Amino acid sequence: MTGYSALSEPVSSTGFLNIFKCMDKLIIIDSCMREESRTRVILDAAKEVLSARYDIETIDVNATGLPPVTPEMLKERTSGNVPENTVALARKIASADRIVIAAPFWDMSFPAVLKAFFENMSLYNVTFTDDGTTCTGLCKCRKVLYITTRGMDIPTGDFRDQGSSYLKALSSLWGLGEVITVAAWNLDYMPVEKVVGKVRETADLARSIAEEF
Ligand SMILES: Cc1cc2nc3c(=O)[nH]c(=O)nc-3n(C[C@H](O)[C@H](O)[C@H](O)COP(=O)(O)O)c2cc1C
């Protein structure tokens, strides 16, 4: 193996030398609930673009199996006992440069399993702390992309849209920065033949936002 040097290998954008490139970290919080999820179609479009610039890790919310915080769990937490894997997940979120959240619109916000996930991740001195007067965020993230689809004719920002308003509030608690919502709505009440086009159009919007994200 005389004269062998890693640097003598051709440099390509997809070559192994990319391992030396330090990419920013992006966490996808995937709370999609159906195999045929339209929300996930839009997520996949954004992910395709984002994967060129970010080191992406996906958290499958359903697979975490985290329950809502019970009185017993709260007692443990107050005594400083939080399961190691919960703390590790919260640290991952706190150290991510960007976060993408994908969830269908359920009961005017998002599935309860995602709220339970947020409850578990909301750990003092990990994702947030306080300054003696109020709570302040500890997360590194500066932008959140929230992807959703709604069955009813509820545009983003409507008072009935409690998904994007909740995530803006959570961002202010954890210090996540700007929350950008990409949504398709009225999917369950438009003619079936229009749904595919609407999802495709929203996926294109997600791709173009991902270029600048
Ligand atoms: C349990 C459940 C609750 C839902 N609640 C609402 C709702 O409150 N408002 C609404 O506009 N659509 C509601 N929908 C419709 C979904 O938001 C819509 O079908 C969405 O596109 C599903 O996303 P998916 O294709 O990614 O699964 C609900 C659907 C389900 C299954």
C-alpha cells in the first residue's frame, strides 16, 4: 500500500470525503399516524431537499412509547429521577440546529401522543430553564418547520388552528426560534380528484421552504 493517501481519492459531492464535512443537525419529529399519510408525503418532499445540507435524525413519536406525564412520573421528576432515554431524547432536541415536526391535524391540533412527547421533552435545565422571573429556552434551534394536513377548511392562523399556535408557544418556552407552518387543508371535503394536486402543490411549497431553511 505504498503511496496511498485518502486525499488522493477524487473529491465528489457524494464521496466519502463528505465524512469530514461537519453538517448541522436536524431532528425530524414524525408523528404521522397512517401508512397512507398525506402529511408524510409533504414531509418526505422537504426531507429530500434538507438531506443535502443537514445531518438528519428522525424521532418516530409513536415508537418512543412515551406516556403522558402521570402524578407518579411527576413525583419522580421532581425528585430528579427521569428515565435516561427520555433525558437523552430531550438533549438531542436541545442541541439540534433545526427541527421539523410532522403531524396530522387532529381534534383541532395534533395527536395526543405528540403532546405527551412534548410533555416528556419539556425538562428543566435541558430544553428550558428560568431566570427567577419567567421561563427561558435552552434550545439551540433557530427555525422550526411544522408540516400538517387538515380535513376541514381551516387555514393556518385561523382561531381553530390550535396546532401552529401551540408550537409557537412551545417555541417561546424552549427557545426554538421562528415556526414556519406548511399546511394543506380542506382535504376531506374537496373533490377527491383535487386532493392529489393539493398535496403535490403543498409538497412543492415545502421543498422551496426547505431550500432556505
Ligand atoms: C382522529 C382524527 C381526528 C381528526 N380531527 C380533525 C379536526 O379536528 N379537524 C380537521 O380539520 N380534520 C380532522 N381530521 C382529519 C385530518 O386532519 C385529515 O384527514 C388529515 O389530512 C389526516 O392527515 P394524514 O393523511 O397525514 O393522516 C381528523 C382525523 C382523524 C383520524
